[in-house]
Amino acid sequence: MSDCIFCKIASGDIPGDIVYQDDRVIAVNDIDPKAPVHILIMPKKHIPSLNEIDDSNKDIMAHILTVAANLAKAKGVAEKGYRIVNNCGVQGGQSVEHIHFHLLGGRSLAWPPG
């Protein structure tokens, strides 16, 4: 999608602080971190939200979660704990219409998140 900031990061049209990428996903440090580790993990293919996950693209979800677990280990937060967050829709707090997951760790995380 031509006006999607995450598509532009994934394609290299605009810079991102990339911590991981492969042929299907890209992970970048969040520009406004809410924890010492705050990484956004997203598919390179444009998928607007979790509502658009179906049988044709469900495999990307397992891959994203595998990448998240590996990044948590690499960043040293896996043992003490971390959180994976997906905001879906306006009331769910989604501000960019490209599915992405927040990996947060490195401090105690309260519940409910707010």
C-alpha cells in the first residue's frame, strides 16, 4: 500500500531502526518506546489488521510469534518475561492500519495496560 508507513519501512523507502528481517517479516525498534525493549514486528506484506487474517495468510502469524520469541531471547528479556501486544481497530488503539505486534520487556509491566 503506497501510503502505509510500515510498507515504506519494509520496502526500504524510509529508514527504520531494523533489528531483524527476513523474506516475510521486519522488526524495528519503536520510535516512542514504552519499555527498555520495545520492538514492532510486522509482515512485509500489507495486511490491515488482525481482522484480515484468514486461511490464506494464517501462517504469517506463527512466523511473527516465532520471531518475537527469538527476539525476546536475543534482547535478554525472555527469562524474566515480556509482553506481545496487538492493537486491532480504533477502539483497540491501532494507529497504523498495517498489522503489527509490540514486543515489550525489560521492566515490570502492569495489568490492565490502560
